Amino acid sequence: MIRFENVSKTYKNGTPALTNISLDIEKGEFVFLVGASGSGKTTFLRLLLREELADHGRILEAGRDIGNLPRWRVPYLRRNIGCVFQDYRLLPNKTVFENVAFALEVIGRPRSTVENQVPQILELVGLGAKSKNLPGELSGGEQQRVAVARAFVNRPLILLADEPTGNLDPVNSESIMALLERINRTGTTVVMATHDKALVDRMRRRVVELDRGEMIRDQVRGVYGVEEGLAI
Amino acid sequence: MIRFENVSKTYKNGTPALTNISLDIEKGEFVFLVGASGSGKTTFLRLLLREELADHGRILEAGRDIGNLPRWRVPYLRRNIGCVFQDYRLLPNKTVFENVAFALEVIGRPRSTVENQVPQILELVGLGAKSKNLPGELSGGEQQRVAVARAFVNRPLILLADEPTGNLDPVNSESIMALLERINRTGTTVVMATHDKALVDRMRRRVVELDRGEMIRDQVRGVYGVEEGLAI
Amino acid sequence: MRVYFSYAFKETFSNLWRNRMMTVAAVLTVAVSLSLVGGSLLLKQSAAQATASWEQSTPVRVWMQPTATPGEISAVRSQLAQLPIVKSCVFTTKQQDFKEARLVISVSDLQFLTVADMPTSFRCTPTVPLDALTVETTFQHQPGVYRVTAPDQQIRAMAHTIRILQVVFLALAAVLLLSASVLILNTIRMAIFTRRREVSVMKLVGATNWFIRVPYITEGFVQGLLGSGVAMLAVWAFHTWYPLHNEFALDTAKVWGTNVVVLVAGVGIGSVGSAIAIRRFLDV
Amino acid sequence: MRVYFSYAFKETFSNLWRNRMMTVAAVLTVAVSLSLVGGSLLLKQSAAQATASWEQSTPVRVWMQPTATPGEISAVRSQLAQLPIVKSCVFTTKQQDFKEARLVISVSDLQFLTVADMPTSFRCTPTVPLDALTVETTFQHQPGVYRVTAPDQQIRAMAHTIRILQVVFLALAAVLLLSASVLILNTIRMAIFTRRREVSVMKLVGATNWFIRVPYITEGFVQGLLGSGVAMLAVWAFHTWYPLHNEFALDTAKVWGTNVVVLVAGVGIGSVGSAIAIRRFLDV
Ligand SMILES: Nc1ncnc2c1ncn2[C@@H]1O[C@H](COP(=O)(O)OP(=O)(O)OP(=O)(O)O)[C@@H](O)[C@H]1O
Ligand SMILES: Nc1ncnc2c1ncn2[C@@H]1O[C@H](COP(=O)(O)OP(=O)(O)OP(=O)(O)O)[C@@H](O)[C@H]1O
Ligand SMILES: [Mg+2]
Ligand SMILES: [Mg+2]
């Protein structure tokens, strides 16, 4: 489904963010991306979305080299990828309902689908009562849940989640993780960057660890960190 | 130092955020504010900063009712309060150095102080090498650390931190917490809203728990949650 | 497709309404600029018309001596016909001049006048009013010519002034059209700037470039339309409340013609301005 | 305090530079508007001056009959002196008129003229050119008056046109000044809008209201200053490259006077516009 071949990325100001990453992710896999702050997790996800282009190497998604994709095809690539961003990226002028509906409107889904699916997904993330609020009127965790709802709503093939539980209490985290697992069981590939040690350790899924841009670990049924002694 | 007397707050759109909170925080205390997403933690901190006004009850800081403070005195109130926001609130046009220096310039500190203290604090949060970057060029965790540095830099009497480790890996969280403790030992009152169960449980400080705007627990040397069973 | 049209429509108007302060400012800018353009066009047309009418009413007049021989007269006539700067000439006989004189001279003086006393003359319309001077110098010392009277100094100064004003008005209109475009472009640039985040989100959820662009273009179009609507009202009001007099008066058809120009300019500026702004600043 | 000044200075110019596109647009707007205001003022002054000069050069002339008695002449003179619409009158004697006539009439005709043939006349300057008509109707049938000649129809039409143009120019200047203020206000509003987040951060770290306001005010001031600078150059260039002729020519002092008005207007608009924008939109 996703294949990195010797991918490197250095930002314009000279910061090296990823160095020589090679990796295969199968359809339907669930992958945790871990690593210290600034190790390149967000960059990894942005490359998959073609928000940035790799300097070296190739990235293949569903067999296509996304580096060679003509510009006008990029939107169609993104319609197959749902994403939850670290900074939410909600539209501040639109209500919660409209923010989620937007992801469906953009790809031309008819009004009936929108009016059917959006309330359903909002109920699922526990925001049924806030669908008319603007993002500015929500707590941090509530905004994060709106972002999750938006990423889910059009049933994408790949789901990228950057720290989707960073601002959530354990109970809400749990329900978001349950939702991600459910989505994953329907065949969606999930890549999730996280710092939540407890969660990673409990789930026992594939763990890819980055350290200053290099992949230092790729472990099936892994845990958050090997040198746990430090964290206590 | 801080006293809440039957404080209630309902947002303009009718959302009740805090209900009848009464609380005393002594000078030099370290208080964790916990609770589910949307329970009112951020609102609690915003009231202390007078970003919002309480509907009912009084809030006293250093013996003064901040609800009665004339508008022109508000900036002087805020100079005694450092704060780290959930959404960082960095100035996107200024470099990391300028963002931190700004908190000193605003209160009229001479250039020599600025040039002395800012690199020092940036070193402390591990961002000495990124002082010339713009916030948009930083990872989420790095932005959070800039926010922490800005809140510390002018040695405030009160430090409010909203989820200061939400986007940090355990190692970086640890060092931020160590910094907060150091600040606290110099006599600064620290109020920190957090979801990090491991951290709260390990620190064993005073814990105030909110649930849908109501204070349901105020425990000296407390833990994150009583119903831990749910989280596993 | 129907879903998209309703989306673009809704989006355009909700954007206009959400940023209503900015919408009002943009519309006002276009309205002011186009009112000035329209006013300039009106004045230009009016001045052109007045000049044309003066050309008709104040001919160069070549007066023949009462004693001029028919040969001398026909020599002058053929010379006038050949001169390229002379548009047309009419020969007035002694009788005609006598009739005219009776209209202007008081009755008491009339008794001294006889038809024989009257000179004969050519009334000539020069191609442009300023050529009158050339006609004057050419025929002044011709045999049989008594005097040449040209539109006097003031008329000449006036024609000159009007030509300067025409140039100034045209220049004003050009500068104003340019500035109106820059301002619409800027307004839409600002709109895009404040919605940069929104646009980046749209791109991330898979919106195509045209999907993103169209609401901005229609927004600019509507702003241009509203602005030129106001300007058209202003032009009409100007025409109604300050009607120009005498030779300056314009007929309704010309005013409507001006309004059509204003409308086309407004709508064009709105659409083109937003299209350019999107190209330059949206990067989609 | 010194720290603050250096902060405000640095902040103003780095803001101007960071938002240089917007700065250029704002400066351009002010420049265009003020150039038009300046141009209008120039043309207005020039028209006023030309009108004044025409008033001098084309007096109403009251011609007395050659046979008029000294009593009739002095009766007309005192009547003219009392008429409020007449500014001044000069009495020309037969000798003066004869001298003048010799200058305009060809030598061949001169031999028939004698001093006694010449009428005497009053040259009168009406207070406004259009009053000439009134003078004409008043004295036409006075005993001893031969004829009254007034500036002819065209001159009157011209004076009327110029008065209309003055009104139009003044109205243009007013509308343009208003629109320039709205545009500066809008530019600064947009600047504040895009920096709302920045302002909220400043407030949270304890910046006082004046601390936040001053850089915006100086920013508006600098924009106004630059804009009026460009406009002053434009006014000067207009004056130099399209010098007006004859009665319309303006002296340098008047051009400088216009430039001072332009400068004051630009700086005023910049400062006041930003002050209002801050009041309304910054909520500090
Ligand atoms: N737009 C950018 N321009 C320049 N450098 C950048 C940019 N974005 C990120 N970086 C740098 O690239 C490195 C990797 O950043 P990235 O955001 O991928 O880290 P991360 O693993 O997501 O960290 P975190 O857990 O803190 O979010 C960091 O050192 C960061 O400073
Ligand atoms: N500006 C606002 N206008 C209206 N309602 C608001 C506003 N800000 C917050 N709320 C609502 O008030 C309640 C409390 O919000 P608050 O941000 O204090 O929660 P929180 O405890 O910080 O949550 P989190 O852990 O998710 O950040 C929530 O239900 C939220 O939707
Ligand atoms: Mg990240
Ligand atoms: Mg919060």
C-alpha cells in the first residue's frame, strides 16, 4: 500500500528532517510512528500527503510514485487519504457540522449523504451536542475530535493521524483509539504518530521509531520505547 | 495567592463551563488541574488571566478582586502571570528568539537583559539551535517548548500551564516537568492542566479534578483518576 | 455538478456576507473609481459636442471689399476650396448680409445702410477651430479682400482649454481604471490572505483547484457588478441633477452608452482582478 | 522609554516591510487619490485665474452716441457707479477710441475716420462675467446710449462651464479624500485583522494598550507620508510636463501651496485612518 524507498527530506532552511528511510506498509496494517519531539514524524506524514516533496528516493502509494504525479491529480490522491493534524486545521469560520461536511462536499457527495453521515460520525466522537458550535468555541480536546471525525467521514483507504489523542484525557483517548481500530478492521491502513506510551504499549501493534530523522526501529507488536528506565 | 469564591462561568452561546467553584491556592503551591476533555480546565486558567470574566462569584489574586480591576491595570496583572497555552499562541512572523524576547520587551526590560536571558532559557528547553527559526518551521513539540520558554522568561509570580506536555515525548515531558518544578521551588505558584496520567501519578502533588464544570475532587498529594479501571 | 453550483453559490455569498466590511469597501472603491470614469466620459463627450457646435456657429469670415470684382471673388472662392484646413465655405451675397445686418443693428442706424454698402463674404468652417488663424493670415492681403474675421482670442483659448481637459479626463479615466483594478486585486488578495488557512485545509481534503478558485472569482465578479451598479446610479444622478446647458447638453443615449462602458469595466475589473489575485497569491 | 521608542520604530518598519505588498497597495491608493485631489486643486485654481483674467480682458462696453450730451454721459456714469454688479468702469474719450481704432482698422479705411465720428464709451468689468447680460439690458435703452456690447455668447457659456467644472472638481476632491480615508482605514483594518492573533498574544504577555497601538499609528502615518510624497511628485510632474497656457498658467507658489495641502491631507488621512481603525477593530 505504502512504500518508502531511500527517502530523504531536508527543509529549505537546511534542517534535515528525514534521512534515507525505506519501509513497506501493507494494506490494512496499523502502524505507530514514535520518536522524540522533532524526530521527523510529522514530516513523514506530510510526505505521504504530498504536502512536501522528498528530496531523494521514491514514495509509492497503491503502486504509484506520488513524486511523479501531475499537479492536477494531487487532489484525487488526497481523497483516498484521511488525516488528523497535530494542529487540527479546522476552518474557523465554519461550524463543527460544516467542517466535517466539507470533506464530503469537496469530493462531490450529494446532500443526502452529507446529512446522513455527518451527524452519525459526530455522535461517534461524542460531539453530537456541539455540531452548531464554531471551532473557537470548543475545548482543545473537542477540536481534536472534530478533526478525527473529518478524517473518518469519507471512509478513506489510508488514515494518517498525527498525535490524535495529544489533548485528550485517558477516557476520550480510549474511545478515539477504539474508533481507529474499528476503521482499521474495515481494511483501512492506519499510520499514527504518537507520544502516548501507555497506549502504544497496550496495543502491541507495529512500531516504527524515528530518531533525528533516521529509522532506528521497525518492530511488529512493539512497545513505545526500549530505554524505559529514563522515563521514570 | 489565588482564591475562587463561588465562581461560575457560562459562555455567550449558553455553554456552562464552570459551576460554583470555590478554591484556595497558596503561594508556592503546585496544583494539577485534571478532568475530561471539555470539563472546564482551560476556562479556569483563562479566568485567572482575565481573558474572560466570571459571571458569578469573585476571583482574588494576591488579595485583589480581578473582576474589579480597571481595564488599564489588566496588562500589569498579566505581567505577573506566565502562561503556556494549549495552542501555543506564538507570533508566526517572529523567530523563536523574538517570540521569547517579546515577553521581556513588552514589560520594558533593557536590551542587555533580553540578550542575556533569552538564549539561556532557550538552551534550557533544548532549542538553542533553533533560535532563528520561525514557529512554522518547528515541530509541534518544539513550538510547545518555545511557549514554555516564553512563559518562564520573566520569572512570574504565577505560572499557568495548559497541557504543556501534550505534544511531547516522555523524555522531553520529563525535562519540561523538571523545569516547572525548579521554577516552583523558587516560590512561583504553578497551576497546570494536564491529561498525562503517568506524570500526575508520579508527582504526587495537589490535584483538582473538574467534571462538566464542577469541582469534584481537591486532593493533596493526589493521583490522576480514582476510577482507573476504565483507562485500561 | 449541481451540488457544486449550489456549493459555489452558497460559498460566494456567505463569504461576501462574512467579510461584509471588506465587501463594502471593495464595492465602494469600484463605485468611486467608476463614477469618476463615467463622469469623465460624460464631460469629455459634452466638451467634444460643444466644440463641434462652436465650430458650426463661429466660422472664419472672409469679407470682400464692396468694390471687389467678380474675378477677385471667384479667385478667393477657388483658393478656399483648395485649402485642406477649410472644411466648407458658404458665399453670402450683399442681400443676405443686409438682411442679417437688419437683425443686429438698431432701427435708427438702419436708415443710413443700403444694400450697395454691404460687403459680400465667405463663411468658412475650418477643420479644427485653431486653423482659423491660418485662414486669417492666408487671405488677409489677397486682392479684393477687405478683412478676415476669425473666432476671437477667447474662443481660441477656449478650444485649447477644452482639448487640454479632454487629455486630462482621458488620463484621469486611465489612472482611475488602473487604480480600481489594483484595489480590487488587493481586496481579493487580502481575502485570500485571511483565508490562507482555509485554502490549505481545502487542498488537504482533496478539493480541486477550480473548486477552490470559482467562489473567489464569482466574489470579485459580484463586487465589480455592485460597484458598477452604484457608479451607474451616480452617473445618472449627475446627469439628472446637474444637467449641462446649451451646447454641452447630452442626450439620454449618450448617458446610457457611458453606463454600458461603466458596467463592462466594473464587471471586467472584478473578474480579471480576482483571477489575477488567485493566480498570484493562491498558488492553486 | 528609549527601549520603547526603538521597539516601536523597529516594529513599524518591520511591519511595513513584512507586509510590503500591502504597504505598496496602500501607498498607491493614497498616491492616486491625492494626485487627483492635487490635480483638481491645480485645475480649479487655474480655471479661477483664467476667469479672472477674462473678466479683465472682455469688459462690458457701454457706447454713447457721438451726439450724447455731457449730462447724458454723467447720468450713465453715476448709474454705473451705483450698480453693485459692476466692479469698475473706465470712461474712454473720443480721442482714446480713435487711437484704438487706428490699431485695428486697416490704413485704407482710416482716411474716412475722424475723431468726431468716434463714439465715447464706458468699459465696465462686471463682478461676475454672467452679470454682463444684466448690464446690457439695463443700459440698452438709456438716453444717449448708442449700444451695449457684452462678452458674447461663447464667453458666457465658457464662464458657465468653468463654474460647473469648479463645482465638479471640488466634489471630486471631496469624494476622493473620503475614499482615500476609507481605503487607508480598510488597509489598516486588514493589517490588524491579519495580526489579530499577534495582538491577542501581546495582550496576554502584558503589553499595554498604547504599546500595541503606536506601531499601527506610525505605520498609517508613514503610509500617508509616502503616498502624499508620490502625489506631490505627480502634481509637480503634471505642472512641469503639461504647463497650462495663457490665462491658465499657474505660478510656482500656487503649485507649492497645492503640494502642502496634499502633504497635510496624506499625513492626516494616514494617522486618523489608523487611529480610527485601531479604535474600531483592535479593541485595545
Ligand atoms: N516547515 C519547516 N521548515 C523548516 N524546518 C522544519 C519545518 N517543519 C519541521 N521542521 C524541522 O524538521 C524537524 C522534524 O520536524 P517534525 O515536525 O517532522 O517533527 P515531529 O517528529 O513531528 O516532532 P513533534 O513530535 O514535536 O511534533 C524538526 O527539527 C523541525 O524543526
Ligand atoms: N469560546 C467559547 N465559546 C463557547 N463555548 C466554549 C468556548 N470555549 C470553551 N467552550 C466550551 O466550554 C466547555 C469547557 O471548555 P474548556 O476549554 O475549558 O475545556 P477543557 O477542560 O480545557 O478541555 P480540553 O481538555 O479538551 O482542553 C466546553 O464544553 C467547550 O465546548
Ligand atoms: Mg509533529
Ligand atoms: Mg483545554
